[in-house]
Amino acid sequence: MARLWIIGPGAVGRTLGRLLHTRGAFEIAGIAARTPESAQAGRAFIGGGAVMDLEAFTPSPGDAVMLSVRDEAIGDVAARLAEVVDPVGLVIFHCSGARDLEPLAPLRGAALAALHPVKAFADPAREVATFEGVVCTVQGDAAALEVLAPAVTAIGGEPVVLAAGVDRRLYHAGAVFASNYLTTLVQAALDAHAAAGIGQADSLRILSPILRDALASILERGPVQALTGPIARGDAVTVAAQAEGLAAHDPALSELYLELGRRTLDLSRRKSPDLDLTALAALLGRPPGA
């Protein structure tokens, strides 16, 4: 069985490390972290591997090294690793969604890749239990992909190979919109309800069914066909009243509502090309047809 050396047993490193270990994709050889305490905690969660300094790593050809560290630290860690290991014959990959392979440049000679689980990582125990079916994008050298794609399958994930020309900044921005900013939008909804006098518990109860239904419809039909609401109906009166009400409590929240309305206006035009959106376009500051 190939061995895996882990640098950075944080939430992502622990989750992947434990899954790769327990599903038999790799034997965990060594675990390094910024502090001994973090490395020990990582080992306890993963269930295998020896705690050691990065400088004590001794990978052999056929082994893999995972850099599950903060994005800004990948380059520095790669440079340190290049000083102590011979990269030839190794598979070395980072787990960043936003970074390309350039930070791994000091390790050229290895098969280099990026493996990004498209999942929110808040609690490793939860993420291990809910990993089945998670898409993991992989991008990089063919020799690395031949090792990593089957490993993703072994842990219950779904590997998706990204072409070399895919801009990872924009790829990851899409994931941020879909996950992180969705959280922000839900908070905006809670803030609007709070301004109306509705407590958070009741607000979440009210919003939960429509959130689930909207997401299911988007995934099934696509955003354009799933669009509903006042802008989809061309209802400028309702949009104006809501923006005015929000502005009385929180001008920034009102501006967010209007900016999202401008984007939604574009979707509405695509869904209903014959709908008269002139009044809405004027309200939102968009010329008709723009």
C-alpha cells in the first residue's frame, strides 16, 4: 500500500487523512504540523501515522505528500519540503481550491496536483460522516491524477478532473458564491426579519422550507427556470416598497437587496423575454434591455 505523508492536520487534513486511512487508500506514514500539540491531535483523529517534524519526513518513490495548509503557506512549506526530500517519484498535492500549482514549483520532479474537496469544513467528525458523494476536483500532472482520482473514489468522493487551463481563482470564486455567500444571504434574510420584529428561531422555521425548495429547484432545473418572486413577475411596486422598508432600518441591507435585484433582473429577462421590465429596470438603475 502506498504511504501518505500529511503536512497540516487541520480540518481538511484530518478529514481526508482519516478517510484515506480508514478506507485503505493510503497508509499514513507521518504527520507534521506547526506545533507538536496540533500534530498529536491530528494523529489521534486520523488514527495512524507518526508525529514528526517536516524535516524528518523520509518519503520514498511511490509515496504521496499532502499539503493541507493555509493557502498563503503552501509556497513556504513546499520550499521547506524541497530542502529535505528528493521529489522524484513522489506524488505531491495541495488541497487549496484557489491556488494553482505554482506554489509547488520548488518540488518539480514530483508529480504535482491540486485536490480540492468541494465541501464546507467546519467540524472534521461531521465532514467524515457526510463525505459520501462529495465532489473532489483534481488538477495537475497525469501521474498524480492516476493516483489521486482512485483515492477519491475509495473514500466515497466523486473525482472531477479540471483541465489544465481552468483558472482556479474563478473556479473557487464560484464555490464561494454557492457556499460562503449563500450563508451571508441567509443572514441578510434573518436581518430583514429581525427588523420586522421576527426572532431568529421563528425566522429559521419560516425560511427553512423555502430554502430547501429553492435549492432543490435550482439544482434540478437551473437558476433561470427556478426563478420566482417579484422580479420574475415584473412587480416593481413590491420591489420598491421592500427596498424602502429595508432602507429605513439598514441602508446597506437595502443596497444589497437592490444589487441582487439587478442581477436577478438579468435572469428574469432570460426566463421571460416578453415580460415588460421597464419599471423594474428604472427602479434598479438598469436601462431597459441592458
